[in-house]
Amino acid sequence: MAVIDKAYFPGFARKAISFSIDDGNLAMDEKFINIVKPRGIFGTFNLTAPKLDVLSASGYRDFYRGYEIANHCKYHPVTIDPLDTREFSDRIFERDTADERYYYRHPEVDGLWYLKRHDFWCVGAKYEDYIRFADCGRAELEAVFGKGAIKGFVWPHGCCYDERIFEHLRAEGYLYTRYTKHVDGEFAVQKDRMRIGMHARSTNLPKAAEDFVNAPDTGELKMLIFGVHSNDYERDGKWGVLADFCDVFREKPSEYYSAPIAELFEYEDAKEALSVTEDKLKNPSDRTLYVKIDGEKTVIPPHAELSL
Ligand SMILES: [Zn+2]
């Protein structure tokens, strides 16, 4: 029987690079795109809700063309922990007099509360309101970027304190949610897609590039995801470091593939769906798949069958 090796990204690369950049800071995202795009690095921008007074809907589509847009939740709230014992005040939030033992109402948005988190005040929402803001944010983004375009959810403030929200997002068909957590290890494709993290940010790009280049071929797909705000690269003076990082991987299509995060997961699913029998390979997906049959590079078009 033929030996089938399915563990390749497009181009017969074992390794893929992607990024996940939060908050939709247009000026900084533009600088970021101007560095990654000419170097062939693709990824995902995570937006709260489009500000249509800044760019029109078609302006947004042009600006982010070629990149995935994920939902970063309307109003950028943190999830309120149902076990948190702080009381909910009836008062509107006033920064000068606010007491950190309370949640305070947002002056304009019903269901949005101010809370002290670490050493700063931010907004948060309880379960019912949170999922309302998440759903509404996705609808507003899809009105701009197209129905079905929003496949990922990225937690504002980096994590989730209420398990029920995961269930909701899963039921809504999200492909993944992203934490702001560091992922150690060998760059294996992350299995728990409801809690993916990142391998690098503005502070450790050179080391991450070196580790990724040196990661041995284990016969499995590997993925490096970096982030986290385009403004980090401005604030830390890391634009040159970002360019150098991307240069390590550019124009090596047989070694490194790059695509937005949802696309990489969808490719992985299509690859898993490839059926192999004694005499036939069948690709039921709408993706072109890259496999090696007895060491021979073979490209399998969408919905194609191949006799072995
Ligand atoms: Zn954010």
C-alpha cells in the first residue's frame, strides 16, 4: 500500500506563520500591514466594532483586504466573573470618586459596568449582556466584511471568566477563541481551539523566529502565532524587529506557509477529512490539499478523487 503523508500546508511546507492583532488601531495597523504584506505574512485583525465615521464599509474592506477579521467584542468588555463578590452600584461611574469595591453603571450603554481590574478601570459585562455585545459586534462586522466572514473571537483583556460564554460562542459556530496567553513548546498546532494562545509578541520575536526555524521536523504540522497590538511595535520601537522577523520566513514557500488563523484551522480540518483507502484518495473539501504519496508531491484539487 502506498505511503501517504498528509502533514503539509499548501506549498508542501510543514510550518506556518500567522498573527493575531487586536483593537483595530487603523494608523498602527497600516504601519503593520506595510511591513508584513510585502513579506507575504498573513494573519488576523481583531476589531471591536467598525467606526464607520472614520472609514466607510468599502474603505474597511480595502484596508484589510487579504486578512481575516475576528470579533473582539463590541465595547471591548472583560467578562464579569459570576463568582466575583463586588456589589453593583446604582451610580454612574465617576473616576474621581469611584470605589474599587463596586461595579458602576456606564453612562450610556445599558449592561456595561465599570470595574477596577489590576490597577486600572475598564468596562465589563455579565453573561446575558456579554453575549448580546458579542453577537451585536459580529453582526456589525459582518455587515461590513460579509456574511460568514467572522469566524474567530478574541477576548478583550485576554481571557474569559465565565464558562457559559464559551458555550454560547461554540453554539454560534465560532471556529476558535484566542486568549492573550503565551504558548510554550514545540509549535504543535493547538488542539483546544476555544483557548488558543500566541508564541510571540513584540518583546520576543527574534528568539521565537530562531526557535521556529530550529524546531525539528517531527512529521507533524507546526504553527507559530504572534501578536498582540500593532501599537506595541510603535511603543517599543520594534518595527525593524518585526521586519527582520518576517524576512526570516519570506519567499521560502516549501518551508513556511502563511495565512490567517481561521484559514489554517480550516485547512487542517480539510486535511483531516481526506479519506484514504487501499486504492483511492478522496478530498471531500473545497480546499486544494498537498500530500506526498510514496514521497511524490501530489496536489489534490477540491472534491477530487485519485486512484492509487
Ligand atoms: Zn483589546
